[in-house]
Amino acid sequence: MRPRFSFSRGEDLEPPAETGDSDLDEAGERTLETGGPDSAPIRPDLGPPAPGPQSGNQPGSGLGLIISVAVAAVVFVLAIYATGSPTANPLPLAQTTNALFWIVALAITAAAGFGAVYADRTAFRGTQFEDQQVAAEFNTAWIVPAVATAAAILLVATYHNTMMIVAGPLIAFVGNAGSLLSRDLLDDADDTALKTATTIHTLVVHSIAFLALSAIYLNKLPTPIVALLAGVVTALLILESLERRPVLASRKLLLALLAGSAVAAVATPLMWWLTHGWTGGAVLFVAFYIAVGVIQAVITNGTLRLRDALEYGMVSLIAFIILAVTA
């Protein structure tokens, strides 16, 4: 309100309006008509979103990409370090490596796991209030990146050639970035796109399972070590596959341990089979495929249907026959 000037006659005079006051008054009237200065602007209707997994506000996606590039860069350095003339060591992964190589390898594997968990939690914090998501009982975001990084390093140490300078970092990058991206897609996908997001996540997990199990078998380590490593990798990857399933955490852990024990049991007689390394890895992968498939079918349907038993039984039988003939 403008001040008034009082005179002895009691007449109140008001100073003349300055240029532009009328414009401000008109703007204020228009503001009142449209709802106030703090009201949200009216946006045009852009229609429904396009079908498929939608990338919402996921601040962890970019962070996951940065972490994946950093992990791949370290694996690239390790691949260059591993190239050279092999020694007389009968173990392939120890022919061109030393203690420094494995210390760095262990550190980057752990860093990949911690980085994945941090990126996943960052993405979750960015969407939990918008989507009202509930945090998982335990975070398994570290599993696939850590297993993928370890598999890439094992393959680099096993082959120690120029081809692995490209293949090793590529495996590490795809495993880390693919895992985090597929988890983001699962978090963002609506009902219509959930099947696509689940398929992408399944492909990433199964690809890393094949590479990791093959890397374990290639070096022909002692049978107890091969069985233990194969069982641990299987149990971890199945835990990741079951993270979003509506099952108690204790039951998930029990199913993962049973599946890991089954693959470890397959690995024990497999060490007596004189075959090529990748063929042995494929046999372990078929066992992994059966275990994870049967578990998911039982959780989804409540029981093992005849159709599921025929699917996993016939596919696995055909795969074992092909591997036996081509070995």
C-alpha cells in the first residue's frame, strides 16, 4: 500500500503514479486470473509413453556406465601385463602372471562389486519416493559385475595373448554395464514391458554364467577347487536371478545352495572326461541352465509342470548329446 501525505486541511493526497504502474497492475490482474505466481505451468498433453522399458529418473545409470568403463580400463591394463612369453608352469593362468597381477585383479573385482552396489542404491534413492519402491532384503547388484570381472581376468590370464587385450575388457564392460542396465530396466518397466526387461536380464546372467564356468574349467585345476568354484558361481548367479521373486530370503538362499551343489556334483566327474575346455564349460552351463530354469518354473507356477519338465529335460538331453559327440 502506498503512503499517504496528510496536510492540515485533512486532505489526503496521493503521489502521481509512475510510468509502468498500470502495466504492473494489469500483469497482477492476469496473474490472479491464471491462478497465482506460484502455480505450476500448464503443459501440453504429449500422449501416452512409447511402449517398451522406459528410462525414468535413474541417476545410477550414468554412474554405472562410468564404473563399467573404469573396470574395463583396469582389465585392459592387466591384459597387456599378461602378454608375454609363458613360463614352464603347467597351470595356464600362472604362466605369465605374478603376485602383483592377482593383487590388482582381486582389488578391481571387489571394486566392481562395491561400485555396482553404490550405483544401484543411487538409482533406488532417485526413484523410491516417486514409484514407492521397497528395498530388497539384501542387495545382489554386486554379483554379476564381480563374477563378470573375475571371469574376464581369468580368461586374460589363461590365454595371455593379444586377442584377450580386446576380449577381456569387452567381457568386463558388458558384464558390468549390462547387469546394471538390465536392473534399471526391471525397475522402470511397466507391466507391458516387464517381459522384455526380464529377458534382457536373463540373457546377461546366462552369458556371464557360461563365460565364468568355462574360465574355471579351462585351467584344469584340482577337482575339489573346480567343483567349489563352479558351485559358488552358480549359487551367486541364481541369487541374483531370484532377487525380485516373491520368495523368502531364507528360501532363496536354500535354493541357490542346492543349485550350486548340483552343478558342483556335475563338475566332479566332468574333470575325468578328456575333452576341450570350452566343451567342459558348456556342460557346466547346461547344468546351470537346468537348475535355474527348474527353480524359476517352480516359484512361478507353484509346482513343476509336465511342460516345464519336458522343456528343460529335452533341451538339456539334446545339448549333452551334441557336446558328447563333438568332444
